[in-house]
Amino acid sequence: MDGKITSESNCINSGYGIRLLSEGIISFASTPDIKFAEKEIMKAIKVSKLLTNWKKGNSSLADAPVAEASVTRQPKQDWKNIELDDFKEKIKNLDSYVKESLKVDARIETDILFLNWSERFLNSEGSKVYQEYPYAVLTLTGRVMHTNLQIKYYKSFGGMGGIEVLPFDNPEETHNFIEVINNLPTASHVQQGKYNSVLNEDMAWTLVHEVLGHSLEADNVLSGRSFSAGLLGLKIAPSIISVIDDPYIETLGYSEFDSEGIKGRGTLLVDEGILTDFLHSRTTAAAMDTESSSNYRSFSFEFLPQVRMSNFFIEPKDFSTEELFEQVRDGLYIGEGLGGSSEPQTGEYNLDAQYGRTIKKGELDEFILHFQISGNMIDTLSKVEFVGDRLFAQPGSCVKNNQRLFVGSICPKITVSEMRVS
């Protein structure tokens, strides 16, 4: 922070997660040591028998091929092989580049996460899968004063890989971060209303991930927590919109198998506006008489896997950034998302944007402070008129039932007419 290394930490977290299907009941236990595994399995069997005395279980697994594979991805520049002093020098050089580019008084923090994630899966059917992936994330946070209020803006860089995916050798990648920080002290407040808008890649992803994506997870559909229930085969969006979940894009959401040992595949969920599929585990696939989409995922051995998105995005189309601004002509550019609230059961959402800019005569103009967008997902989808021509990937994360999982924030820019802003 501000040219100084303020803290360093290392953490190793490993153990065993045990999922048991017995008499139609799924039980789960976890342990940090294999010597406790048998005890936990016997406990899970006992719980299953107790539960079936009260209520008959109806869970089952869809058929799946037996898998035997080992997948290990190595970073090009492994953080474990670099001298600590050399690494600190890289951080300080990046910090200096950012500081020298600033035109305002700002407090800058740099946070770096290196994660080596691995999972070994075995089941009683004979599957044996091992996978290991390296991830690296660098987050810049800037704090500036606006009148008497301190405001902040953050942006993350990186993905799957090592030091090479961080902006040390290409500090110009931080240009947008620097530009926003330089303009926040004089930014204006937005006037509440409806605006023809261009959503940047991160905000477009935040919108479709938080509201549409979670509604397409089959466990939410089966439990009645999804507005998409009953809409399979129906048109839910304009023909310009196709939505895909693809674990093979090389960013934080990358994996070749899910936590059931099912080989990953891209899933076309919305095909030219028509809802064509849901995201499945073997359990939800059995309940819907289909096959798993390889979306049963867990970040840690401590948690029962859940139906989760991997890299979830709108398929890019034909419009350049300049053409999107020209189509909107006069309106609002909506910058990176900051979270918010959404309800997959109804499709209602309130999402925060870290900043925005006005669009005047097809050109970006004044900066706007933090604001909120809101609406209903089906209504918002109906108002998407143009989709950008390229995907942009950056680190993202997803929280479901208090379990956080790293995913790729991947989407093209999109335009939305009459976006409600406050």
C-alpha cells in the first residue's frame, strides 16, 4: 500500500469431502484427515437410515460415463520460483507507474492472490479424476475524496496462470483504473430516471450472472426459486441474445471436470432468445430426465458441491464499442459492477455500479459517481438491442448459499434501452 508491503500470508487448506447416496437420501461429511473418513461415512449412513424412517428419500443420479483422467496446468511464470525481493520489486514498480500517472491525491492499495487449486475425485462406480489449476489475481483499489466523502474504486486483473497474467510487464493495462481514479473527485451525481445505456463488460456479466444465471441452475428451478421454471422452449429474449456456459475459457472459471468427475462441455442455455437448457448435476439431471451439464462444483472439501455456473456469458455479436455508443447516441455508460441484490425467483434486481459516464452525441463525456440500476430480468432482456463484438475476461466470484467460488467475469458490452437508474 502506497509503496510499502504491509502484509504477507500463506495458507494451505486440504482434506476430504464425502458424499453418500443411500436409500434416496444424500448425506455429506468432511474431514481434514483421511483416518477419520470411515467414521464419517458410517455417520452419514446412520443419518440416512434415520431420515428414511421419517421420510422416504427420492434422490438418484443420472447415468454418467466412468472417467479416469489427470489434468495439471502449469503457470508460465510460477510465483513459487521467483525470489521474494524480485517479486516485491515488481509490485513496487507497478505501484510507481500508477502513482506517476495520477493527477489527484489518492490512496492506492494493491492486493495479490496466488492460488493453486486441486481436486481428486473418486466414486464407487470407478471414476478417478485429478485436476490442478493455478490462479493469480491482482486487485487495485483507489480511494479519493469527493467533497467531504471518501469514495473508492477497484479493478481486478489476472486469471488462470501465474505472474504472467498480472499487469507487471504491461502496466498500461491499468490505464482505465487510473483514468477513473483521476476523474472521481470531480464526478457528478446521476439524476434518477431511465436511460438508454451501454453496459461495460463487467456490469453486463454481473447482470446476466446474478439474475439470469442463477435462475438457470437446475436446483433453483426444481425448488421453485427460479423465474425460468416453466419457460423451457419459450422465447425469453430478443433473437440477438444467445447465452453460453463454458468451462474451457482460460480464466478463473476454467475446469475440465466438475466435482462429480463429469467431463466439462459448453452448454447453450439461450439460443437466439429461446431458453433451451438448464445447468445440471447428476441429481438434478435425474430429476428432469436429462444428463449432467458438468456444473456440480465445490471450491473446497469442506462444502457439499452445488449446481454452479463456470464461465457464463452472452455470445458476442457484430458491434464495435464505437458503434454501440453511436447507437445509444445520448445516454449513460455503466461501469464495473459492485454487487447488489437479486432474486432469481422473481427476476427482480438492484445492482450497484462503481461509476458511469454520460454519452453525448455518441461519445463518452462526464464521469458519474456510484449509482444503482434496477429492474426485472425478463423486461431488461427484452430491451437489449445491440451486443458488442468481443468478450473481455477478468476475475470474478460467485456466492451461493454462503459458498464463494472463483469464476470468470466474461461478457461483451451490451446496450439496454430505458435502464432504470437511481
